[in-house]
Amino acid sequence: MKYKSLIITLLLLPYCALAQMAQNQTLIHNLTALIKQKDNYTQQKKRKIKEAIDLLRVPNASAEQRYAINQRLFDEFKTYISDSAVYYVKENIRIAEELQKTDLQNDSRLSLASLYIISGNYLDAADLLRAIDKEQLQKPQLIQYYNCYLNLYNNYAFNNPDAKTYIAKSNAYRDLLLNLVDKNSTHYILLYAGVLTDAGRYDEAEKLLLDRFALMHTDEHEKAVLGYVLGTLYKKKKNVPKQIEYFAISASCDIKDAIKENASMLELASALFQLGEVENAYTCIKSAMEDATFCNAQLRSDEVMKIFPIIEKAYQERIHSQNTKLRNALLLVGLFAVFLIIAVVLVTRQMKRIAKIRKELYHKNRDLEQLNEHLREVVTQLNESNEVKEAYIGEFFNLCSVYISKLEKYQKMLVKKAKDRNWDELNKVLRSTEMIEQELKEFYKLFDDIFLHLFPHFITEFNALLAEDERFAPKPHEMTPELRIFALIRLGITDSSKIATFLHYSTNTIYNYRTRVRNKAIVPRETFEEKVMKIGKK
């Protein structure tokens, strides 16, 4: 059974390796795209910084408020431009001293010490840490204090003849931190993974880190840190594909957070170079160099400069080799060109025959274009005919309205004459508005029938311009007063006074109806009536 499991494992290894390669290629492709978009994330960072700087310009801000804003700027700058971060944290030290608040002074001095360590100013960092009274520190400050010493000695051991001594001091502070840090935090996981790694217990460290990494669902800074530590662990295990996977993930997170002080891109470049992926390695090391220079991180710049010339030289040699291949290819193309000339001579005769056919097609196309032009003229005439039809319909309805108005005036004249002669009964009849109301009712019905016959989809298309809960639902073959107003507008009668005369409403009523309906529109109010006038047109 044991041998059977071993055989299955050996058979699956090639497939696992292929899957890992495919995954890494995708990660590198996405990372390369992110490097090209690096300026976009930098601009986002600049906007955040500008917002904070603008707050500093607010007049009459208290010292506590300025301290908080400076702290925000420090957080933005500490992995972006270290010199600017130093400036703002020094401002906070000055403010804390003015306020005589020891806890704020210690916070700012610890932040400044961490910056000095990143930028390689180890002596200044050590002086700052020695000046801090450890007994006055609260637990979070004490954690930061020990962490500064851990990083100071760890970084100072880099290229130092007495590296073992400083590594031992760094590990001593790591042991102190393990007793202080929350055992459920990522910080504790990273510290304990370091202990396991130093003890050669790589598998245990790997499981611990991967379990925590699985909880990271966003491109947050913790994910970048965990990815870097995992990549470093796989570097110790000499697993280059896994190095590439986690260094690429970490570097991608750093780019999205506009973090310029980063180590993942450098390590990724080194791992890619080991696999012979010179172009990708050069892209990564160039990005790492740009970030280190931008951030002014001395330690990171020193690390980059160790490998940059090697990768750049290999890249230039690769480019030279490609150019040589290109020249040979051009020579080969030249030979093909000779054969091509011969082929052109043979094809020319055939081209002459084709040219003749094309000429005949050209004349036929011209005939077709003339026919199309004629058809366009016919369509234009038909459209003009439709417009004339609409104009006459409008005029017809206007005459009907005028006729009703004349009847109304005639009735008033008879009423006046009847009053003069005291014909009370006649006066009573003539005063009745029943006839006018009936005529108006018939007129509206006639108008609705004719208009909806000419524009059968008017109500549907008109409702499409309105909010869903504001649409009209009149009886079949009828329109509401609002619909009649906009039907007249569709026919070209847009003047409110004319519409009022036509429908026997007051001008103010027409204006109110038009305004009310425009307010219900889902299209801009300014273009609503233009769209109404296009209903029914194609």
C-alpha cells in the first residue's frame, strides 16, 4: 500500500508541476499589467495625500487635530516616500512636546525610529530607541519598541561581518514579542513562523502561514506581508515555482496599495531569473529599482543594486541575440522577395484581366448608385408628403375649434338680444351651455378618433417617455386632456395660447398641464417635447 501511494504521487507530480506553471504564468501576466498601471495607483495615493494636506490648511485647527492629520500623512508616506514621512512624524514630535504628552511623544519617536531603520539610518534609529524610557510605554508601544529593535538588528546584520551577533539580538527581541503579542494575530503567526523556520521546521511554518493566508480575501497589506514571508520560506526550501507564486501575489498587493518600500518585487525578479525568464525578471527588477529610488529606501536600493546589473546584462544579451535572429530573418525575407518578384510578373497578366472586370463592375456600381439616389429622392418626397398631411390635419382641427368658438359667440349675441326684448324663455334656452358642451364632446371624440387612427402607437410611445407610475391609461380610442395637448404639439401646434383656443381651456391651464407632464418625464425636461414631436417618425 505504501509503494502504491508513492507511485501515484510520482505519477501526479508532472501534472501538479504543469498546473503550478500555468498558475504562475497567469500571475506574472497580471503583475506585468499592474506594473504598467502603477501610475494609476500612485495617482490614487496622491489624491489621498492631497486630501490630508488640505486639512492642514484649515484655519484654527487645534494641536490635537494637526497631530491626527500628521499621523494620517505619516501612514500614507511611510511606505511611499520615506523623507516626507520623516517630516510629518517630526512635526508630531514637536506638537507632542508642546502638548507635554509623553504617550504621543513615544508614539512619534517609535514611528520615526521605524522609518530610520527602513531608510538605513541605523545609528539615528538606535539613538532614538535608547532615548525612550521603556518603563513609560504602554503595551502597544512596547510591542512597537521591541519590533523596532528586532528589525534594527536584523537589518544591521545585512552585510555585517558580525552578522550572527546581531541576528541573535534580533531573535531575543522576537522572543520578547512572542510573550506580548496576541496569539491570534497575524503578527504572532509571522513571529512564530520565524522561530519554526530558524529551527528548520519548514513544514510546520508552511502550514501555519498557509492557514493564515487562506483567511486573506482582499489585497490588504497583511496579505502582501504573508505572501512575502511564504515566498522567503519557499526560498529556503528551494521551491522556485512556489517562490514565484507568493512573491508575485505580494508584489501585486504592494502595487495596488502604492507601496514603494517593498521587497517582494526584488525577490520575484531573482526567482524568475533562476528559471531563465529574463524578460519578466528585467521588468520586475526595473520596477523594484524605480520604487526603491522613489521611496529613498537605502537598504532596499542596496539590495536591488546587487542583482540589477546581473539581470540587466542578461537582458541586454537576450536582446542582442534576438536582434541577430532578426537580421538573419530579414536576410531570409530578402530571398523570399526575389521569388516574390517573379511571382508578381506572373500574376500581373492575371491582374490585367481582373482590372477589366473591375472596370465593368465600376460602371454597374455607378448605375446602382444613381438608382439609389433616385430612391432616396422618392423617400424624401414621401416624407414631405407626410409632413403636409400632418399640417393639413392640424389646420382641419383648428377650423373645427374656430367653428365651435363662433357658435359660442353667436349664442352670446342671441342672449343679449333676448334680454333686450325680455323673452325670458328664449333667454333661458340660449343661456344653456348644453349645446356647446355637446359639441365640444363630439369634437374631442372626433379629434381622438382621427389622431389615434393616424398615430395608433402615440399613447404607448408617449408613455415610454414617462416614469412607469406616471403613465396614462385612458379608455380605448380616447385621450385625456394632457394627451390631447401633446397630440397637438405632435402636429406642430406648440404655442400654449393656440392650444388653449383649440381645446377651450385657459392659457394658464395649458401651461400647468405641460409643466406637470414634463416633470413626470424620464428624459431631460428640455428635450421632452422634441421627443414627443418625433413620435411616429422613423
